[in-house]
Amino acid sequence: MSGFQVKKRVYLTFPQSLIKEPVVYNVGKKFKVVTNIRTASVTEEMGIMALEITGEEGEYQKAVEYLRGIGMRVDPIEMDVIE
């Protein structure tokens, strides 16, 4: 079953416990999505990243659920475009 391809941008907020973890890499390995870091700011206490995620809608949703499940805050970027 093939879903619609989407390209969405989200802000990720990393809690301190996940700053040194390969979160973006893991998303690309676990789900059929392509990730593209648009910008990021990381300190010892917190990380914020704008991430573009491209893939089928279902895989995108699974990736977001995974991120939230491990403790990431995931917020859509207002100018999000679905292609």
C-alpha cells in the first residue's frame, strides 16, 4: 500500500537526557523517511532543531509518534508545506 508523499517541517525540542543521543539518525533508520536538519541550536541543557521529514504520510506519523514517545517535543512549523 502506497501513501501520499509528504514533506513536513517540525521543531524538535530535546530534553537534556537526549542531547547526546543519535535521535535523527535513529528516525531515518527505523522509518522510511528522509530527514534534513534545517537549523539547530544545542547547549548542555537543551537542544532545538528545525527538521524536515519527507516520506509517506503513514511513515511520517510513525516517526513523529516515536519522537514523542522517547520524550521529544515535536511542534509543526507554521509555514509547513505538503507536497
